[in-house]
Amino acid sequence: MARRLKHWGWGYEDEQPSHDEVRAAAAYIAPQVGFGAAEPERPVPLSELSLPAPRLTPPASLAGICSTETYDRALHSYGRSYRDVVRAFRGQFDHPPDVVAHPHDEAEVAAVLEWASDSGAAAIPFGGGTSVVGGVEPRVGDGYEGVVTIDLKRLDRVLEVDEVSLAARIQAGATGPGLEQQLAEHGLTLRHFPQSFEFSTLGGWIATRAGGHFATLYTHIDDLVESVRALTPLGVWQSRRLPGSGAGVSPDRMLIGSEGTLGVITEAWMRVRRKPVHRASAGVRFATFAAGAEAVRALSQSGLYPTNCRLIDPAEAKLTGAGDGTHALLVLGFESADHDVQPWMSLALGCCVGFGGSWERRGEEGAASADSVGSWRQAFLRAPYLRDTFVAMGVLSETFETAVTWDRFPGFHAAVSERVQAAVTAVCGSGAVSCRFTHVYPDGPAPYFTILAPARRGDELEQWAQIKAYASEAVLEHGGTITHHHAVGRDHRPWYDRQRPALFADALAAAKAAVDPRGALNPGVLIDPE
Amino acid sequence: MARRLKHWGWGYEDEQPSHDEVRAAAAYIAPQVGFGAAEPERPVPLSELSLPAPRLTPPASLAGICSTETYDRALHSYGRSYRDVVRAFRGQFDHPPDVVAHPHDEAEVAAVLEWASDSGAAAIPFGGGTSVVGGVEPRVGDGYEGVVTIDLKRLDRVLEVDEVSLAARIQAGATGPGLEQQLAEHGLTLRHFPQSFEFSTLGGWIATRAGGHFATLYTHIDDLVESVRALTPLGVWQSRRLPGSGAGVSPDRMLIGSEGTLGVITEAWMRVRRKPVHRASAGVRFATFAAGAEAVRALSQSGLYPTNCRLIDPAEAKLTGAGDGTHALLVLGFESADHDVQPWMSLALGCCVGFGGSWERRGEEGAASADSVGSWRQAFLRAPYLRDTFVAMGVLSETFETAVTWDRFPGFHAAVSERVQAAVTAVCGSGAVSCRFTHVYPDGPAPYFTILAPARRGDELEQWAQIKAYASEAVLEHGGTITHHHAVGRDHRPWYDRQRPALFADALAAAKAAVDPRGALNPGVLIDPE
């Protein structure tokens, strides 16, 4: 093994700054955000962890790909939400998987799944482990003999490329950079860039309906899926490669978003594209977030379909170095492998003028790194790393995201911001709530809220839970979805259960029972164990 | 009741040409297609029908909205495939519904559904009755005490319009013209124009994943659905209005394409748009269908997203008066409510040049009616009416449609055309097979085949069945879907069952059983009765 991931936070072990570096970072950050201790804590090292003994012993035939080592079990105990990082940082591992399997191919996945199911164990498919909703956490209840986490990352190949149809057959464990590198050999790209891109996997994206690069049209991975192959405890579920179909209920749409409850996704044919060579981007300023939102509504209904259309409120623009807090910023971009996109950009900017938008320059994306758009991009990529430092320095950092129709948006934004701000103040004493749009639709935006607040050390989990509940209640009450692209997992269940149609829940549970009769697959996610 | 639909064919009774007019039409058509009798048959009149006695008697509370009249039962016995029209024309009504209900509102739909389910009867939701796949035909097997067809057409209102989000809440029984007229009062339009537009309904479109106006991006009704409300035998299944969501498996995507097996769709929030005011259209000629297909592939992968992009082969262009048989025709169009689309058209035409495309004129859509594009449009709209005359004059007329990836398309087109042509010749002695694209995707086209052949009077159903089986086998074997937008119904079941993942079929059957435990809803469609 070359590089190992940190067992408690974001990124590789060899990327973790030294304690002195963390201290320096904390000293720099604290005055900017207005809170956080100058003296950061240190994470509990791996050597000091004491995990409960594994309850399962893999059969000899699987021993070579199964691990019960503390590092493996710790790494696969959590996703990477704030709550996860706090617990892992503090060495709190109450529900580690008993065994972590690292299959090399689909046959080995099938063998592990069969063993788990036959043993009365739960089986949790695991890609990059970047879930922020408890999607891979082995909290499965009492009805299981143990938990086997199936890490798919050795299934990391682009198996076939169809350059005529622009599609590629890709294994589920391929990470963002891994699959992009292989596609680049053919001049192709998937261009699905969630914030977790560096570590998350294709299978995880499909299982959780991940949101990616494109702000319009292809917002979720869903629309890039041509066909999916999954292993259920009863065998293979594979759809036909088709550009489109109307043959009854879509089999793919039942697997997409199933979050590991129906099967282990092992590969998919994905729609890819040629690398864009024409680009235009601009940072458009608006006096207020509301004015920017009106411009984005007009853009979303214009049929121009910008690739990037991310509206950032004044507070978040300031926080990310993309503004001074006096204006909202719209990060606007078009790209194409086929044609010059300046005419599109001109129309889009023309639209912004009508809402008081102004901009200083327009140019190629490559040249924009020094400006506000570039600042924001850098902050976006750095955020998951920064969270580890926040935990160390006692800053509570949480995000929640949703989508809501335009008619409700102004009231939604006011009410949710106000209620969550009040909750943050009540729970933490102070703190800030900011908002941006990650994706936009003709009928509404996908707002994404960021919370930064002073944490009381040792009370972070309780503080997080209180704020999460306030935020989720506010989102649901004012017409949003409990998640636009972070998935449901275990953390969103109370609100997801109220949001979804009850009869759909019954139908989904019955569908699961038909392909996973022992309820082995990721119990507690989406559906309760029987 | 003002106008009545013909009980045996397309359109209203008052539109049916006189026998002399049919004879004149037959005399005109026969030399053009090369076969068909100069002396057409006459349909069996309603007064001569003798239907089996109804097996069900509605309770007094529902008597006012239920009918057992011969006209109602005959009208609801079939969809409008060639096979359906032949049977209805000949007065062959072996499986009429026992009762036809005409509820005025959702409460009445619920009452009818409850009565049907409690009576051990099957319940078939019925919109426009334009199915061409046996989707509304009461062939439900022996396990039922009778069949109640629930005609939704009295639920025909646009209930709410959200002009901010561009969405409208529309009842399922609204027909294309009915809902467009109501939306037009707000300057809005759904712009979903299947060939059946005049009679088919929103609920039918959603239940069958209908294909519409847009050749790219919004090809199926699926993507225009914001939320759906349906009645199952156990109660209401309604999703939240959301512009996008990633909260688990999509509840809407389970109802969309369920073809009346999971619930009776009663209304939906639909994404609408402002009426387009900018248009550009062109008819581009290519030397061959293959050259045109390569151009369409390039267009589909360009990111230009033409509204219309229908490639018609030389034979079909000639048949529809849109060509002389020496070239393929691409009907290309862009439209927008927001901006001039000539720049898009210029790029698209530039793309066509690279594949030998040529065109005579470009202009506004309104001015195009006299040219080849207009000829094709008129033929498209006339086709369902023409089929009635074909039946009368002994011309077998059948269509089948699919989608396939671009890498397979050349081989697919050659093999399917050849095999179906051979089957048509073997079964009918002569006849022609032509092809067009109805929709296109970056990864493949949706080819639509039309068959015209001399029918042997009295043997049409057997001839149809043989040709249908050959065509379906060829489509499946060469990588297509059994249907891109005509749905599965009962006619496509043998091939659909082989196409879909077997475990998905089990999951879907279990989902149905969870919401329709007596299996009352449209038995035999998608899923066999228990």
C-alpha cells in the first residue's frame, strides 16, 4: 500500500499538517471566522484506539481479501461529516465494522455478499467513504450477527470505451481522478465533479444520486447513467445499454439512489463527453442575494443552460475570499467541446444586467484563478480539508442542502436562514449561516447552507444534533427536500420518512425484500430492518 | 355529450368520411403505396354489435357515473393500434369492460377503485384510449370477477399555475389541446406533442412515459414532471413538489411508466414554459440515411440541443410528400421564448455540411408549411386518421420504435430493416419498411419504423402478429429496447420480460403487491397477475 487515508479525517495520512502547522492555521483562521481556540487539540492516534473485538471470522476462502485490523475497521467506521470527524478525531468508534473486505473483482464481491448474508450479518457497500449522512456507518441495530463492509475501491478500471456513442463501462470503485485519468487517454471525460471528487467513487455517486459539476441539465449523476450492474443477494441486476427507453418503470432509476439497500453496484455504462476546449466564465456581482436569485431564475428559465451558475451570498463570498461582504457573487460559466460559447455568455450577461448585475472582466477559465471566481473555486476544493482543522480548533462546521421551487424560495430563504441562525446562536452562543446555490432548475434552485460556529469541546455532537434537527425541520416545513445531493443515509431518516410518500416507502421496502430477503444490505438506510 | 369519439377508429364520429369519400381516398392512395383494394370495406356499425353481458353491477352510489352501454364498452375495449382498429372495425369485441366509470373528481375515482378492488374486479385506468400496445385492453385473465374501466377525462382542469416557477398542477384526464388551451391563458405551454396529442391525456403520458415534441433533452414526459399524485387501492401516493431531489430512490420515477399497475394517476405538477417566440427551422437533405445519421450523431453530441431533429429516410420522405425518394431529410428546428436561435441554427447547419447536408432555404416555422418540412408535419398529424382508411382498404399499417446506441446503430438498422422487410414480404407478399428518428441522444438515436403492406382481408390479425414478432425479435437481438415511447402494455410483454432485469421484475411485482394487494390495477400490463 502506497498512501493511506487518514482514519479520522479528510485526505491522506501524509497530507496531514504537523501540529505546529495546524496551530498556525488555527491562529490565522480564528480572527477571520471570529471564534475557535488558538490551541488546537490533537487527534487520538490509531495506536490508542481500542475497538470492540470482531464478531465475525471470514471463511478461509475469503481470508485473503478480508481485514480485521484496527486501521481498516476505523477507516470504515464513518463517513466524513462534521459529526463523523469529531467522533473519529476523539477516538470514539462504537460501531466499527467487524470485517472489511477488499474484493478485486465482481466474483469476490458476490462471495463476500453471500457469506455476509448467510451469516446473518449486515453488508455495507463502501466506495470513497465520503458520506456526510451516515450512509456507510455500521449502525445497523441489534438484529445482525455482525457487519461486513465491502470496500469496492479495487474495482477501479474503465473496462470499455465506446468512442462512437461517447460512453464508457466503468467499475464502481473507480474514484473521480482514477476514472478521469483513464478516460483522458481517449480524450474523454465524465465531468462529474462533486466536492468529494478526489476520493469518492462512481458506485457511490450512483448509489447516492450525487450532484456534480453541471449547474443545469445534468445536475445529478442520474442523467449520466446509461445502464447499471449490481449484485443483490439473489444475483445480478443488470439493465440493457440504451440511450433512452420507455419500457415501463425504469430499472436504473430504482437502483439510482438506493444507497446500497438493493444491491452492490459493481459497474455502469456512463455517458461521457469530449474534453471542453471552448470556455467562458465570469463573476457577476449583485447588490443582494435576492437580486442575484432573480437573475439566476431568469437564467434557469432562459434555455441557455450554463455549465456553472453558482450564486454565493455576500457572507459566503467574503468567507471564501471571493468578495468583501458587500455583494453577492454569481460564478457563471459555459463550456463546450464543439463551439465557441461567447455568444451564450453574452446572452447570459445581458440577462444579468436586467437585475443589476455587473462584472469586471470576462475571459478564459484558465486565466481566472486570481480573481473572485478562482478564489471561490480554491475555497470549494479546500473545504473538506479545512474541516479537520475546524474540529481541532473547536469550530463547529456543518452544511445542509436542499431544493425548493422558485415561488417559495424568497420565503424559504428568509425563514430557514433566520431559524437556523437563531438555533446556532442559541446552541453555540454565536456563529454564522451563509448560503449559495449549487445547482439550478427552471422551477427552482438548490440552496446550500454553511454553518460556522464556536463549538463547546466535548459537546460538539449534541450541538450538531440540535442544529441539524432545527435545520431539517425548517427545510421540510418550508417546502424543501431533505437532501438535493447529499443522500439520506441514517442521519436524514427522520425527515426523509416524513417527506416521502408513505405508500412509496411500503413499495420500496417490498422491492428490497424481493431481492434482499434477509435484509443484509445496508440496514437502516432508507428502510428500517424488518 | 357534444361530440362522440368513433368506437372503432381515430377521431370523432362526425369526422368520419362518408363511404364514398373513403372510396375516393382509397383510389388515390392505392397507386401511391402500390397495394390496397379500390373497394373499401365498411365498419360494423355500433347497432350491430353484440357484447357479452356485463358481469358487474355498480352500487347505487356509483350508478350515476357508471355506464354499461354498448357504445361506452366498445369505445373502451381497445386502444388504437392497427390490430385494435381491425378488430373494432370488424365488430370483434371479445373482452369489453363490464362497466365504464366516468368519475368527476378524485373522490369518485377512489370510490370506483374501492368498489372494483372489493368486488374482485380488475380496474383499468383510461385516458385518451390511444394506446398502441394493448395497454387499456381488458384482457386480464380468468382471476377476476369482471373489469371496470376508469375513464379519467372528466378530470380535465389545470388547477393551479405557478408563473414564478413555471409549473402547473394539472388533472390527469386533461387532453393535449385541453391543457394547452388552459395554459395559454397564462402565456404558458407544456409543449408535449405526441402524435396522439389531440386525444391523449396527461395521466396517460405519465403512465406510459410518452415521447413528445422535443427531439433532445426533454424527450419523454418524465423530465417535465415535478410531482405526481396517484390513488392506489390503499390510498394516496403523492410526492412533494420539488425542482430536483436526491432523497433516495425517486418516488416519481416509480410511478412514471407504471402503466396503471401501481395507481391511478389523478394529477401532477408539470414543468411548463413560456410560448416560444423565436424559431428557426430547416429541411436538410442528405444523400443517404446513413450520412444523415452521422450528421445527427454529431448534432446530438454537440451540446446544441435542437428542439426538432427528425431524420427521415428516403422512402418515408417520399411517402409523406417530403421528398422524391432520392434523399434523406432532416427536419431541424430550434425554438426559444428568450433569445434569437439563428446562431444555434447556423452552427447546426454548419455541422450538417460536414456530412454532405444541403438545404434550400431557412426561415420561420410559419412560412415552412409549403415545403418539405411542412409536408412531413402534415403527414405526421394525418397518420392516425389515415390508418382507419388503410384498414378499410386492406392495407396493413404498423409501426414499431426503439432506441439503440450509436455504435450499434448501423448494424442494427441494416439487420432490422432487412429482417422485417423479409418478414413483411413473406407474410404479405410485398410491402415496404421505412425508418425515421423521432428523438436523439448523445449516445444514440430512437429509430421509428413504419410498415405498409397488402393485407389479406380476414387474416390481418395473424399477419400483424407474425410481423410484430419478427420485428420485436430483431429489435431485441440487435440491442434495442422493445419500446422507446409506445409503452409495454400487453402486446410487448414477451420481449419486455426478456429485456428487463429479472430481479427488477421481482422487485416491481413486490412493490405492486404492497400498494395493490388484490392485484386489481391493470393486470397483465408489465406484471402478471398472481
